[in-house]
Amino acid sequence: MNTCKFTLERNHTHVINVERRNHTHKHLKVHIKEKPHSCHFCGKSFSRLQNLKVHQKMHTGVREYMCFECEKTFTSASSLKLHERIHTGEKPYKCSHCDKRFIDSGNLKTHERIHNGENLYKCSHCDKRFSHKGNLKTHERIHTGEKPYKCSHCDKRFNHSGHLKTHKRIHTTEKPYKCSHCDKRFRDSANLKTHERIHTGEKPYHCTACGKRFNHPRSLRRHTKNYHSK
């Protein structure tokens, strides 16, 4: 009986050790940049098979994770979870220098470069510098006139994928951003933010000539033109 128990415990310990070795082996692939799993659609390689499977759903169009708030679908549970924070307003990542919060760690990291003074990427056409390579690339399209993102519903083109995404909601009538004070919904977060100032009374834009405050920069510009322009 004791021998049997000892054998079971030894086998259990062996299984745990094997699992630990497998996990360590998978983890080490990240550091040594070993990527044995290749996508047969585009050739991109991954260190983990699971990451390859998630990636291939982009090619196959399989989107098995659906948001119950707006019915938008995603290829992975993590993408869905990130998207749902748009509806819930959850922003778990807080800047250590100011009170700004973000829905994902990538946006937080980019934001913190503002405080650290890290403007690593310089425009080759002007003197502007950027804390994120993607922002530089988008900015340079102002100089080149490049608009690589075309709407599939009309002929409009955009220099940023986010602008295309917002534009497409005109065609799909999707309004994922809901006011926390009333039932109004909006196509983009900027319009939601402006609208919510009606409820909160916030007026962050002030006239330097007379001190009057406004909840939208357009209102400030109109005021300046009508009352203070020469």
C-alpha cells in the first residue's frame, strides 16, 4: 500500500516536472526568437502554435468571439476583452506621471513617452518628432499625400486606418460609444466626449481675450472670429 502511494506521488511529481519543462521551453522561445510555426498564407512566423492559430483567423475570416453590446466579432478572446472596454469605460492602465488612464498597456507606454521626453522618431520632411513610430508614419503622409486606406462602400480614401474605421460607421450605422448620462450613441469617442460635456458642464476651451469658456474648440473659434477678430 505504501509502495503504491509512493509510486503515485513519484509519478505525479514527474508529470509536474514535465509540464514545467514544457512551459519553460515554450517561454525560452520568446527570448531566443525561435519561431518554428509559420503561416502558410503569408509566411509570418510565431514562437507559439496558439499565436499562429489566432493569426490565421485573419486570413480565414473566422471570428468566433462576439460582443453582446454591439455584435462586433473578433478572432480572439483577448481582442474582444479589449474592445468591450470601449463600452464599459474600463481603463485599467494608469499613467504614473498624470491621471490619464488607458484601455491597454501599449497606449499607456506610448503616452508615458510624452512625460519622459522620448521623441525618438523624426519626420524626414520637417522638424516634428514623435514618441511612436506609427504616429510618424501617419504624419509623413501629410507630406506625401499618401492615402492607403480606401472605403469598401465608397471611393473615399484616408491616411489613417482609424479614420477609415470611423468613416465606415456612416455606412454601417454602427455607434459603439454610448453616453453614460443618457441613451445617445456616437460613431467615435471624440463626439461622445464632446456630448458628455453637456451633462457635466465642463468647458475646457477658454478665450484668451475675454475669458469666456466653451465646451468645443469650434465654438471658441466662432466666438473669436465674431467678437475679437480685427
